[in-house]
Amino acid sequence: MTKPTTFRLCALAVCALALVAAHHRTRTETVLYETATRFVNSLTEEQRAKVVYDFSHQTRTVWHFFPDSAFAREYGYARKGVNYKGMAPEQRRLADALLAAGLSQAGFAKVMAVQTLEEILRVLEKDTTGNRDIDKYYFSVFGKPSHEGTWGFRVEGHHISLNFTFKEGHLVSASPTFLGANPHRVLAGRYQGMRALAKEEDLARALVRSLNARQLGKAVVAETAYPDVLTKADSRAKLEGQPSGLAASEMTAAQVNRLMALIGEYANILPDEVAERRMQKARKTPSDQLFFAWAGSVKPGAGDYYRVQAPSFLIEYDNTQNNNNHSHSVWRDFDGDFGRDVLAWHYRLHHPMQLAGAR
């Protein structure tokens, strides 16, 4: 790994620790507003044109976990925002502060690990084209960051898409939340054995292996794992015609605890109070409406997929690509991705004339 890369990752770790301490002193929304404002204010006019968009801009809900070249092929235009390559050193620090503000310490470490894999891939693939580049993570802001307004921001690049939406200064959505890992397990070299998404795999496998034959009959919905998460990068998460799997109401208390620990792994990448909102969704879901489904082998390395599904949210994980060594994981809110339906409810209640005029 190059010295500049190592230095930046060390700097990120220091930044993360500082902001985690700040979370204990003030509300997450305040930290996010302040760091987003500093970042935006540091931009030149040319940069601002690439970074700051109206909140209603159509690309706010267009996201993907593809590398840049594949993103451009998919949508016909380049990924929005400015990446680390396009920033001055001070702007990089402010961007990292914004990223850290939206995550827990554990979440920040996980995102750094995913970014590190880009550098590992660059070395493994001997890439000289720039396709693998740890600096190709983009920051975009939608609307004007404020204590009371509606705004949002996104941090995105290969295998990372973090989306945050605010209404009246409150964080109303932190989804879609996507993290991927290629390789899922580093097979050789200095980082051999590294797994950026280790707990996402291990907690789910422990749960499925604890199921008896009757429970497995319901939980396993396909003998072969799907080639990717089913919702992919769709603007709205939908699962139509898919079997639900095993309900939590049919699990033992120990198995339910394992299921909650798995959900917690996805929730806890966010700051404590935001993670707790996610966990409240899970805990308040009736046990006969909270499902765990598995596809593929229960043996490590053989290709697997799982999902946790509730009426309000969906977790998906898949590890089948690159000889079952390339994983994707995502948290989706069925009605709340990008704060979409929360905002629609707000406007119906408080701004009916604006909606009427928009038709």
C-alpha cells in the first residue's frame, strides 16, 4: 500500500475518534449540519457546481455501488459530486469529517476497510488505468445544509453508497446504506484473512446453522444463492413474489437474539441515536412479520445470500461473485429510502398548495 494511502487512512481514524467524541457532546444532526456547512463553504465556485444541487434534483435518488466506469455505462453520465482527487488537503479533511459525522466509530472503520480493498485490488490486478482508486469516492450535497431546512448528502463510490436526508434539521433517513467487499476475504499478501464484512457473514451463518430441520425448511428459499442482492440499486426497494422465509415467531429465544444481533450489525454503523431508531423498528415489528430467509449453502465459501425482512425495512447480503469471494450488503427502508415518503407526508400535511402547484 502506498504511503499517501496509509497516511490518509491514519488521518481518517483520528478524525473518526474526534467526531465520535463530539457525538457525546451534541446531537448528530448538529454535527452533520456544521461539518456539511464547513465542507460546502470550503469549495470553489467550480467545485460547488459539481457538488451542490437542488434538493429536488432528480439524481438525488439515483445511486449505485458500481465503479465509475460501470456507473457511467449504466446511467449515461458520470457520477455526481467531487472525489478526493478533486479536493485540496483541507477539503479532504472536511470531507472526511462529514463522512465520520454520519457514522459510528465501528461504521467508520468498516467504511475505511472497504476503501482499503480498492487499493488492495489495484495492487492485485496491477491496475494502471485508474479503475481501482482509493480516492474515487464522491461527495454530493442536495439543498443547503441548515438547522431547520430540508437537505441531504451522499458519499458514494465503488462498494459504498451512504445517503442522508434531513427534514427541518432532523435526520429522517440514512438509507439506502450499501457496503460491499471485493475480495470478501483477502487471500494473500500483507492483509491476508481480512474481511471487511466479517460479522455480516458470521452472525447470519451462526443463525442459519442453529435452525432445526423444520425451521430450515422454511428459512431456505433457494438451493442456489442469487447472483446479487435482489433490490440492486433500484430507487425503491421492492420484493415481489419472493418467499418470506422463517418468521421470528417460529424461532427460539436464543435464535431471536441472534437475529437481533445481525440486525444490530447493520444498524450500528450509524451514530448511536440513529442506530437505536433502526433497532426500535426491529424490536417493534411483530414477531410473525419479521422474517429471515437464506439461499445457497450454509458452508463458508460456497456462495450464499440472506435477507431480513420486515414491513418497514429490508436487509440483503449476497456473496457469489468472483468465485464466492465478493460480497454486497444493504439496508433499505421500504417507504423511507431518501426520506421519500416521510417528506411526502410532511408536504401533504403542511404544504398542500405546493403539491397542488407541482402537479
